[in-house]
Amino acid sequence: MENAESFTVPFTVTGGTFGEDYTIAGQTSSSGTISIPPGTTGTAASEIRLTPIGDQILEDDVVLTISLGEPSNGISTGYPLAASYTLTIANDDCEYVEAEFIGEAGAREFYSNGSQYPVASSPDYVVNFVSLGNNVLQMDNFWDSGWIVNININPATSTVTVPLQDIPGGWHVEGSGSLNSCTNELLISTRIYNDDGTYDDTNDNRYRF
């Protein structure tokens, strides 16, 4: 039997945090309504579409429950199906282990003009990382120039900060980025400039361990 008029069904999603763990298409919070168009037969044609929000934070799986309220036209919710549904957003992140980011890494740079160094057909150049303690790493060959640069790691947010540093010869560098503990990669966007104003650009640096 099909409905002659459209009606709405309220719903609420519990578990997890809206806007941090997931979003819902067309909604601004964890609760809302879906509209059932006239002429619908059997299962409602409308959907509640949840999209997980990716991050790089190691955390537990998130269990969500979608509960349907009473429809605006007074029919019974759920029957002969269910009025609530449970689903799980599985964690897909890895724990940060500092030792995985120590030692030799392959480095490559991507510039604002679309070029990269080394060129695509050449292998990455080598950078060695050591630990200075307190989540501070030091690299020995930044920009393939033998420059020594320190970076700060925040394991809780999987982010990287390059504090403003002076490089011999009147050069300076600063930046920020992220780390991926599953693939053991650092991705850092750095601003590099010199005192005489002949160079000032931002490029992306990728390091693979």
C-alpha cells in the first residue's frame, strides 16, 4: 500500500560526536527529520546518510545508534522492520611510535609552480632523522642542502610544527604539517626565504621512512 501524502519521520543518532566522528547529509546536528514523498510503497525512499570523518588519531571504534521517532502521519514506526539501527565506525589509524620516524628517510619536494625535486623520474634524496627528546626530531639534510632543521611532533593530533629557524647564509624556514603513523610518512608545508629577498616561497616536503 502506498501513502497518498508526504510525511516526515524524526530521527536521532546517539554515540560518537557529530561533526567530529561523522556528519549526516543535509543535517546540522545529530538529530533531524527525513521526508517520505507521496506514492512511496514499502521501504521509505528517503535515507539517513552518515559519512565518517577521517583523522589520524588512534582511538576506539565509534558505535552509533540511529533511532526513529513517530512519523507525522501517525503510522507505526519500524514495523515490520526495526525502529533503531546500530552501526560501527571502525578505527583505521595507527599508534605513533617515535622509533618509526628515526633514521633514514626518502625526501621529495613539491613546489608552487607544479615542479618537484628530485624530478619524477629520479629517486628521493636521503635525509637522516634523530631524536632530541620531548617529541623533537632533527633532520640533517633539509632541502637537500645539508641544513639541520628541527621539527616538533604532537602525537595526540598527529601534527608537525617547524618552528621558525635561521639557516646559515641568511636563510630561514618555518612550517607545519602532519604525520601518518600507518604509512610512516611526514608531510610538511614549509616557507623558505632569505634575507636579501631574492627567494620567498612555500613548498611541500614529503619524507618516507
